Amino acid sequence: MQMNVKQVVITVLISAATAFGVMYAYNSYVKKPTAVQNNVNIPANYAGLFNGDNIPGPVDFEQPAKVAVPAVVHITTVIGQAEASNNLPRRSNPFRGLVPDDFFDDFFGNGPNIQRMPQRASGSGVIVSQDGYIVTNNHVIDGASEIKVSLNDKSSYTAKVIGADASSDLAVLKIEAKNLPFLLYGNSDNVNVGQWVLAIGYPLNLETTVTAGIVSAKGRNLGLNARKSQTPIESFLQTDAAVNQGNSGGALVNTNGELIGINSAIASPTGTYAGYSYAIPVNIVKKIVNDLIQFGMIQRAYLGISYLPDEAPDSEKEKLGFKQGQGVYVREAAKDGAAAAAGIKSGDYINKINGVTVSSGNEMVEKIARLRPGDKISVSYLRNGKENTVDITLKNKAGTYDIVKTSILDDFGVDFVTLDKKKASEFGQTGGVVVKKINPNGLIDAQTRMRDGFVILRVNDKPVTSVDQLTDAVQKAGNNIKLDGFYPGFEGLYTYNITRE
């Protein structure tokens, strides 16, 4: 029997009403929580999460991977030169055997008793300009005598080191190419714990590899850079995106394909991926890259304080009367420093930089590391529970507001000091220049086996008794430089030859 029109209409209306009711109930009681849970109001930290605009949609990894892969390069290096041991032994690798492991422990150095034979290592890098500037880790190219860069399209180039910074473990390379794909900088301040990220690089000498994970923590300090620098900068992004040896220097990108970090280290008891990887935040990367390209060296700004580190023992915190949650405790404010000039003193707690809260020394250092001498910032601090805000002009290491200019000696990669007159007299000399510290990637590190503490007496057979005289002598020496000197406590003179490009 055929159903009449009236019955059909009634049936359709009932079905539609039922469907609408089910969807309404789902949205009201399943998709969105009720105002209370177990008779307790929803906590404030959930505010806004369940608004329609904030419900997360499906995550697309395909598009950011497609954007980023062409701009991530494979870096291969030759470490050292084949030569027999002479003078004093080569400095050993300071990263060996450390946990968290550096990606390249297995490639750099085999101990001080091994002849300096060529060793090959590989890592990753990120193109940051269409004309061939590439950012990578300092430890990827540290000590390299030859650097090759291969792009995703298999084209290959020889790279030149523009500059490197052991404090942040970053380096900038340059290849001669045009119209290259490159990554846009994101903003690491906007990175949140729990957000999706992609790690892109060349692990284990494989081709381009993309892995996904989430940001699991921010502001991590591993103490890695302190082993190569007296002024380390560490505020790592921690992720669980899988990385391995060879990922060093590669890209960490967000789901928009923007660069938010440079992969740098892993926490591992075995040297292979065990769940956590660490990336240098892009806001630090941008500043270091710009400094190295523009000035050839890092323009380091100083607040002029020493502070209580987060890992200080409880006994020291008790002795100082440290109060948790106040901010960064100022141990001392240098008399000629920027902070002291603004009235900050020992016992104060710095709690804001430019209005942004800082709760640890790592956070404070990371924010200052983005700035240059002469930059002005707002600093808030607590004294006896009362907050004060002052304007501070940051200084350089020498205590002035000037941008530090390069010297002809910068290429040597050495911290030079004039030999003390009393010491010179004890050594039977009228003067000299002390090689206080040999830094990586300089001419002396790359071309000689010189050690810290060497005293330079002559440049191309002309006596030098001060750093100024050394600078003048090197300026006149041209491309072939001969350094004669001695090691205190060792007999005889030593000679080192250096060739400038």
C-alpha cells in the first residue's frame, strides 16, 4: 500500500529533527566540555581552548616538507691534513665521550697520540638567502680544511667559511650560486610546547630525510657550548623529532614551513637517537648570521652582571637568601657595567627584559644574545619585593657602546695579549706577544700545530714586543707569514708558517 504524501512529509521531518538533535548533543556534550567537571569548574588554563576557532584541525606535513626540503643541504668536510706529528701534539676533541652526545664524536679526532690524518665528516645546513649564504653548526665545520655542499637537486659546490661562533655553535658558509631556494625565518618566541615541528637533514649519510615530532620543552641548557666558549649561549628547543648523526646544522621548521631552529644535539646514552633532540632557536640564529655576514664577527652585548645559575646548589641559594620565583638573582653588578650604571646591584632579581618575563638565567642570556652593543632595553627588577623598571644601554666586552671592528689579526683566530714586562725579563726577552687562546676555524688552528701559551718574538724575522707591533708586522708581511717564538718551560725556538689567501 502506498504511503500518502502527508505521511512521507511527517517521516522526513521526524528524521531531520532526530539528526539535528544528535549533532547538537554531540557538539554540546562531546566536542565541547560542560562548564563543570566532577562538580569543579573548568580550570583557568583551559580558557579559550574549546572555542570554535581554537579547535585544532588536521596537521599537514606534506606542504611544509615540500617547502623546506630544497633549502636544506648536505655538508661534507675533510678534517685536517695528512702530516706527521711535529712540535707539540694536536689538541684533542673536547666533545668526546660527553652525554648528551655531540653528533660528530665519531668523526672528530681520535685522541692526541694519533697522527693528524684526513678524516671525513658530514652534516647538514640551511640556505638562508638566494645568493648562497648557508647556516650550519660550528661543530660541523670545525677544523675543516675542505667543505663541500650538495643541494637536494644533486648540484655540488665548494663552500667558504664566512664566520663561526663557538658560543652559539653556529657558522655561516657561502657558495657561489644564484636564485637558490631558501627558508624564511619564523619567530621562536611564538613556538609553543606541544606544537608540531619537522626536522630535516641528512642523517647517517642518507639522502634528505624528514621526521616529525612536537616541541617538548623550551629554554634547555645542556652545557655543551661552555666546553668551547667562556661566554656560551644556550636556550635550546627540545623536540622528539627523530634525528641522528648528520642532522647537525639541519632545519627545524613549523607547519608553515618557516625555520624556527637549527638542529644541534641529541641526548643519548649510546650516541644514536634516544627520544630527545635539541635545536638552536631561530631568533638567536638570525642575529648570529647577520653579525657574521655584516661584520665578520659576533657583536656581543653585555648587561654587566654575574647571576646565580639555575643549577646552583641549595646550600649556596640558602646562603644568599635566594627566593624561588622572583627572577634571575644578581650576584654582582660590575662597576663599569651597563646594569650598574642603571642602578641594579647585588641581591636584585631581574624579572623582565623589554616587558617579557624571564624566570631563569638561560632565558635572560638568550634575550640579551639577540642584541648588539649600543642597543637600549628596558629591564625590570625586584628589590625588597618592589618592582623597578630602568632603561639600559648595553655595552661591549671592552665596556664601551661601540660596534667592535675587525682587525687584520682576526683571521688568525687567536686571543693575543702583550707579554708582561716582568715575565719578559724572567724569560730573558725585551717583550713578546702571548697566544692566550687558539679558537677554532682560524688560520693558526687550520694551518699549524701551535698550542696555547706560545710566545711570539718575531714576524718574518722582525722583532715584535706588543700586540700593536704584531698587527703592524702582519699588515706588512703580505700573504706568507713566519712566526718565531718559544713555549715557557720548553727549550729552543719554534717556527710556524702561515699562508693568507
